[in-house]
Amino acid sequence: MLLTHETKLTASAFSNSWSGLAPEQELVLLVPEGLEGACAGIGRRDERVYLSPWLPGTIVGRKNKKNSELPSLLLDPPLWSFGSFVKVAALGEGGLSDFQAVERSVAKLVDQLGIAGSRYWLRTVGEDTALTAEVRKRLLNSECLGLLNDPSDYSVTMVLIPDGTRAYVLLGPSISIRERFNYRRRDVGASINPVLAACTVRLVPKDLSGVTIDPTCGSGTLLIERVRYAESKKGIGIDVSRVAQQAFSENLAHADLSADMEFRLSSASERKAWDQCSVVVANLPFGIRVKQDPRELQTLYRDIAANAAENLCGGGRLLLMSSYKSGLEGALAGTAKIRVLSRYRSLMGGLYYQIYVAGLEP
């Protein structure tokens, strides 16, 4: 859904009304599951807010003097998040006996923010439970929230998060992935989620802003996100697919980058396709999506690791992700010059992505 004028007004209402909320009010950001700690660190470093991991796929910050920048995140959530929300209420051990208190809390916040009558969408984040299913049904049928349920045309999102025998209700302005990543005019098969891309490129230091190479670049999302985050001077995308080349060119035309960008129609195994670089980023192909023989993937992974080791400058970084864990680990362990610095695992679209950040041996 594209942001409408009504949506933007609603978002402004949330942000401008933040100062009137109670000091204990908390803001929750939805982030790629498994990267909660990393996202909290990114928030401190890049957004100057203090956040901490909460439930899977969430990080939370409390309104206080130290978090003076926190309110702005409600109006303009960072690209590495799926949106930001006010924590409104919780159903505790009492379960559905607490539901009327939840209704009152939501209605009070709606009134405070001046968004009564706004249309909203209710979604559950995480594994649905009998409790959240019943709460969702009651919320949708409630007439005292001050909001109108309309999942086809909404400006407010309500989120229900289960936590064992508890459930939490969040409320925030709706955002559009399409508008936030509006350069993505074309995709190719197995394209990376742009929020995951924006998040993972921040696992590599921003000051490595020389040449960035993506040896399996597809339509270019991961490379574009890295280049625009680090303000790299040059980005090189490598791929064997002409369809990827066309998608890359169309997306690049709308990305508004000042860097020198180049697509090379070649295999990442070819040494001549590579240049000296400061960063290598890659969302590697894996069998469940590309149906390649594991032996072919192993060879590709090893070649990419070897070419990265040969072309990375001192202090450079290699960021690789794939659901093919054994192939990824084998390639990195089998490359003499490469040393793994950190490992992550993120759940996205029902798949676990293994994410490795590596550098050259000193």
C-alpha cells in the first residue's frame, strides 16, 4: 500500500503527540528476527537512540531524556525496521479477563493522538496462539476503540504479539515498503527482502566506503543499500543473468546514487570480473530457490570467497548470507586468508538466513 495523504497526516499526529504521552510509554520497532541485538546496536550508532531486544523480531526503547531522538522514529522508521509502534497494552495471566482494560488503553491513545475514525489493519506478529486468535476477533468486533477496521485501505496498523500466556497490543502509523524502497521497480527470482538488505549492510562499518562488489547481485537491492548507506564511491554488480542485468539497470535508474555503478555480465567465479575493493556483499543463491546441484553451489561459494580474499583491501569486509549453511561455512573455512568475525541467523519468509561477516587474516 502506498502512503496516502491521510497516512502522512496520521503519522504526523503520532509524532507530534508523542510529547504528551506518559514517561513510561515505550516505542517498539519490528526488525528481522534473529537480528534484534544487532539492530539495537545500529539504533545506538546511527539513530542515537537506546533500544534493547525484546520479543523475537522486536526491539524496544523508553521515552526519556537519553532517548531524545526516539519520537522521530515513529514518524520516520529506519529502513532497517518494518515499522515503529507505541506499546499500548498487555493481556497478562488473566488472559481475556483483561480485554476491557486493553480496549480502554487503545481508545485513550487514539484520543490522545487525535486519530479517531482512522482506518486500521490488525496483524499478528509471531506464532499465533489461541489467546491471540480470540483477542484479534474481539478487537475487530470492538466498537469502542475509535478506529475503523479496513485492511484494504488503512493508515494505522495495530499489531498483536504473543508471548506465551501473554499478548501485547501495539499501535503505529502504517508505512509502505514500496515507497521506502521506491527504486525497486523490478525484481528477479529469490530477491532479498529490502528491510533485511538495509539491516545486514549495516553490519559492515560505514567508513568502508571505497569500492563495493556484489558478486551475485540480481536486481541490485543489497548492493544499492550498501552503496547508499556507506556513500561508497563505486559499486560493481556481477551476475550471469541478462534478466538480472535488465532489472538492475531499471532499479539503478531510480536509485538516485552519486556513486559510479557498473553491472558486469559474468560468473562470480571469473577472476577478471573482480576489482580491488573494500567491501563484498552477497545474498548467495541456494538450492531451495535456484534448484542448483549442491556441488555447483559449493564451487561457486568457494570461488567467491577466494576472489574476495584476493581482491579485498586491508581492513576490508566480506558479508555473505545464504540458507545453505554447510556450503557457506565450508567456503569460508577453506579460504586461507579469510577469518570469520561474526555470525548471525535471521528468519525471513519461512527461511533461516545464515549471515557471516569476515575479514582478512592480519
